[in-house]
Amino acid sequence: MAGNSCTGQPKATMTDPRFRIRPLQQVASACSGAMMTACFMTPLDVIKTRMQAQQQALLSKKCFLYCNGLMDHICPCGPDTPTPAPSKPSPRFSGTIDAFIKISRSEGLGSLWSGLSPTLISALPSTIIYFVAYEQFKARFTEFHYKYLSQLDAVRLETASDIPLPIPMLVPMLAGVTARILAVTCVSPVELIRTKMQSQRMTHAEMLGTVRQVVQSQGILGLWRGLPPTILRDVPFSGIYWTCYEFLKSTFNVVEPTFGFSFAAGAIAGSMAATITTPFDVVKTHEQIEFGEKFIFSDNPPKQMATQSVMSRLASIYRLGGIPAIFAGLGPRLFKVAPACAIMISSFEYGKSFFYHYNIDQHNRHNPTAQVGAGGRAKFD
């Protein structure tokens, strides 16, 4: 952009309130990132889900857990399954490449993208809520920190557009956790209804009747019955991921990351978070399969479900297969999560940079006497 290279212009940063990315612009950035991530990563997650399901404890005649890095879905098994490929008996897999070859040969290459359309429909709202909420919470928590908790005076806060304020590491952790809880809480009832409709091919009228039945038998909280196991893994992962990502940005003094930097930082942060939370991922898979069998795909769901603590479930899994069982699917999960996080965050950051420069252009066009140059590193030809 020509305006960026003019000397004598004041430099702005992405934290400048005048050019900060608007919520609708964040929505557009998150939406494009979610679609790219889903298209690239769905095959890897199909493989990861199949390999993890090889454990005897995870086998189910009623349902299986399908996830693609953006959203998790409990899907039905059986002859009436809308996308029956995952429910076909599959051979034993010795690794990711072996699974890719065997699934492609036995079910066709297209089976690796099975469930992509409903995944996009369900994942986009969750991803948009998640990333937009994270940006909003991060901005609010940072302002709160420097207004009430930091020793810096208000003068520096007012000049934050010229001197970017460092982000305390507690801020991305809290923002990530809060945003993830908000996203899964908002989408959980929608996902429950979608899964019911998919399993029983309901009309919209029958779906509304099912919702009333759930509310009458379980109470309004029955629509959120699948929420705890979803939060179990996603919230710790989110807190760790954003903390690592913002730490890398701070370490290298990056305010407006390039596509390459955000891609690498996203992969590193995602790998660290995935490794630490893999035991939660295994427990979450167990719980969601059990939830699907007893509640979603049952004609007479119980009003109460016996619950186990995380430690007791981990102990049970350990007795079945030892440490390898606790970290089942770590390799495929890393193989999926690292590029998924890299694609998502780099696409999102690129969109933010695009709209940031767009906002500066709009400001300069409407204020010719108060031209401002961009202080970031990203360039758009």
C-alpha cells in the first residue's frame, strides 16, 4: 500500500481503536478460516477417529464420534445412517498412512470427506462465536488489566495506538477459556437437535416435538446434556493454545504477524496444547460415545446418567491398555491439530490484517489532512 511508505506519517498499529478490526470483519475472517480448515483437515480427522475407535472400550453399535478440529459430532451407526461410510466394518490400522490407504481402497477416496457439509454447517457458528469472542475478550481483559491492575499510568494507556502494550500471559488464557465456554454453550443445543434429526430423519415438526419431549423429561438443561464432556477437553486446549500463541508473538515482538509467522506459531502452539490435553481427548471420546448410546440414540433416555470423575475414567482406560491407551491417537491427533491450527490462525490473522489495512485506507480517504500509515509488517499488493 502506497500510504505505508510515506515518511512523516504517524504510524498506527492493530491495537489502535480507530482501526481495530470490527466484529463483522472478525466474523468474515473466522468464516474463511473455518472453511479452509474443514476442507483440508476432515480426511485427517476421519483417520484419527477410526484409529482411536479401535480400542474395545470405544466400540459402539449405536454411534461414533466424528470431529474435524472445529467441531465434534456424535453420529449414528447402522443401515439408516445418512453418511454410512464411517459405520462400515473397517480393517485394523497400523498407522496414519496405513489407515489412509485402507480407507481409500475399501470405501473410496470420497469417504475421507464424509460429513463435510453438515460439519461446515455446524462448525461455522461455533468457530465464528469462538474467534470473535476471543478477540473481544482479549481486548476487554487487556484494557481492564492496564486500567486497574498494572502500574502503568493512564497516559501510556491513552497513547497505546502509538506504543503497543504488551499482553499479559494471563489475558489470552482467560480469553481463550471464556470464549470456548461461550461457543460450546451456545452451540450445544443446536448440535443435540442436529444429531437427533440426522439419526432419525425427522421433519421439522417432529424435531420440535422432540425438543419439547426433552425439555419435559429432562428440563431445559436437558438441551445441554452433552456439554460437560465437550468442555472437558476443549477448554484446557483453548487456554493452553492461546497462551502459547500469544507468548510466541510477544517473544518475537510481533504485533501484526505475517502469514508465515502465524502459520508456524499456530502449528507450534497447537502441538503443545494437543500433547498436553490428549488424555482429556481420550476421556472425552469415551464420555461422548457413552452419552450418545444412552441419551441421544436411545428411545427411552434416562433422566439421570451416572457420571465418573476424570481420574476414575483415566484409571479405567489405563487398566485396559496402560499409558499407550491414555495417549491413544496422539500421533494422528498431532498430525491433524498442528496443520489445522496453523491453517485456521494464519487465515484468521491474514483476514484481520487485510481489514486492518482496509480500515486505514478508509480513514485516509475520508481524512486527507490526517493521513496515517500502517505500522504492521503485512503487505497486500
